[in-house]
Amino acid sequence: MAREIKRSIEDPNKLAGPEKAAVILLALGEEQHKLWEMMDEEEIREVSQAMSNLGNISSSAVEKLIVDFVSQMSSGGSLMGSFEATQRLLNTFLPDNKVDGIMEELRGPAGRTMWDKLGNVNEVVLANYLKNEYPQTVAVVLSKVKGEHAARVLGSLPEDFALEVVMRMLRMEPVQREILDKIEETLRTEFMSNLARTSKRDSHEMMADIFNNFDRQTENRFLAALEERNRDSAEKIRALMFVFEDLSKLDPGGIQTLLRAVDKDQLGLALKGSSDSLRDLFFSNMSERAAKILKEDMAAMGPVRLRDVDQAQQAMVAAAKDLAAKGEILIADAGGDDELIY
């Protein structure tokens, strides 16, 4: 597979602010974690993104940026900004789960492995990339993703090329581990990293995410006002929103996984404001004793503020999205034909 040639920076004036910070932090090495600890999470993400995309930085450019370290840098010659270097630095001062989240965001769509990630990439986007590769390579890639996704990718490839891939898949023998590792690494460094940099989020998806974080009254007020100005956009946003009642889309295993992840007091408060059907769904996935205790706790709460209920429900929705992103639960869409990971 053809590999992208990373840029080589000679003039530091061509670097943006976050890139300059990334060069300096790379030059200082992994021991300077106190500098990172002074940044907020958004700054860490911005510098991390710049660092992972730096490529080669010449020693002369480094010299101009940090004169005090000329002698230290001259023997090294250059710096290489990469995912691995970025991850090593982040691991020195952030918890593993936060580092994993940042690196997954840099690398592309959510998934525990490269093949999980490919399963979350639109079939047309993936087909446009694979059509320039050798049929044997494409056969290996499609053999590692789910059958339904492989079928959609094949349907998006040029017909003659797709048939050649099918023939290679029919004759395929076990792939050596070294070859598979090389393909996986190339996909990670070329395709997924480029996808993370170039993919643009749909504006309606972005607004749906924002609306999900409104309290109920604010959400209803904005949607009502938007419907008067642009009914089509309001309907698109409402369809894309994931709200508390959508937890009914979880299967029993998903409900039980979510129950283990949330605080019981929070659960009771959230269910106080839910529909009877969703409340019964949660109760049915608990032991009889646990359900009885939770019902008694909810009754003992008496009247509760709507704002508190909204916050508890939003926290449960956030927990469900987090579990889905990790691949621990699956959330089906309303039609039930596809499974969506939020």
C-alpha cells in the first residue's frame, strides 16, 4: 500500500501556535509533565492533534524555536511527531482512560481495534480508499470486518474490481501475522488519521449533540422556536437526538451493563421522570429484591425537582454513550435494521 510522505518543516514561521508548542514539548521530552499539567483538556487536545501531525521537524527549525536547546538538539538532527510519541508523552501525566480517549479521537471513528474502527466508517468512504489498493489487500481487509459491512463496501467498489476481490477472498489462505500487522498499521497511519483530520461533522449532528445537553425546558423552547423558522431542520435535529427514552432500544444485556455503571440513587431519580414502559424495562432486568428496594427508595424521595431529574437522565445517557463507544453495549436505531454506536 502506498504510504503518505509526511512534510518536512524547515521554516518555523510556517508553524501555527499549537504546532510550535508541540515541537517544544517534543524537544523537552517525556519528563516535562508539569507543563502539560498546567493545560486544560481542550489545550491538551489541540496540542496533541498538532503533535500527531507534525512529521519531520528539521534541527534548524527547532534551533530557531528554542535557542537554549541548540546543543541538545544538534546531535539528534530532527524530531518526528507521531501517534506513538504523543501517546508516550500523554501517558506521563494523564490517566490511561483519558489518554485512550484522546488517541482514539485523533485516530478516527470509535472502536476497540482497527477492524472495529473500519466497521464504523461509511462504506463509500472506505470503498474510495480501497479501490486504489491491490485486490489481495482489499480481500484481507474485508475478511476482517463484519459480513454486512463488507457487502456494502463491495457494492460500492467498481464491479470488475469487486469481482476480483471476491475471487481473491474465495481462494484466500491464512494470512501471516506480519502481513496482517503491516496492513493494520498502514490503515492506522494513512487512512484513519487522514479521516480524523478531514471528516467534517454534519451541522445537524452537531446541533443534536448540543440539544442533548440542554435541560428539558430549554430543549423544548429551542425546538419550538426552530420549528417556526425551519421545520425541516428541527425535525432532522429531533431525529438525531439521543434522549433518555431511547434507552428502551437497549437489549437486556445492554440494560444490565448500564445498571452496573450508574449510581443507584441517580438511577432512581432518573426513573422518577421516565415513562412507565421504560421504568418497567429497567425493573425487569434487575433482581426481584433489587427492584423492590429501588421502588421503595423512589417512593421515599417524594416530589423531586424537574432539573434534578433532567441531570440524572442526562448522566445516564452520557454513561450509555460512553459504554457504546467502548463497544460494551449496542444501541439500535428506531427501525431496528442497523445497529448504531453513539
